[in-house]
Amino acid sequence: MTVPALTAETRWRCTLCGNLTRFDVTRTARVTEFLHFDLAGESKIEETQVLSETVESVRCRWCNAVDQVELVARPGAADGVEAPEQA
């Protein structure tokens, strides 16, 4: 199943329970990272550039539904799409 891509104006919502905040995301990413090592040999990632990324699945943390997400507008989204009303 294709997982809908997030944008600055959208967010995920579980279609079964309505969850908007907690998801387990399985993804594959190809990145380039700049590592900085201190004199003791400890490393710290200072820059990350994502070259490609694929979201393979999304599981709702509330109801354990797998790949049951839809895109909904974020509150105050710039594109003028109305966000669903909260009860």
C-alpha cells in the first residue's frame, strides 16, 4: 500500500480511530551525513542530507491499524483547506 506523503500543509490521521499524534513509521532512507569526531573518538552527526526516502508502512500506536492513514489539513494550513472540526 502506498503511504501518503506529508507536506507542510498536511498531517496523517488514522482512519479507524482518529489518532493524529502517534505512529510507528517504517522507512528506508539514503542519506549523506557529516560526522565530527572529538579527540577521544566520539562522533556527533552535524549535518544530514536526505538523498532519497521511502515510507514503507505506518502503524497507528493507538489501535495498531497498519497502513490506515489519510492526509488531513493541519490547523492553520496556508492553502486554506479546512481542518476537520474537533468535537
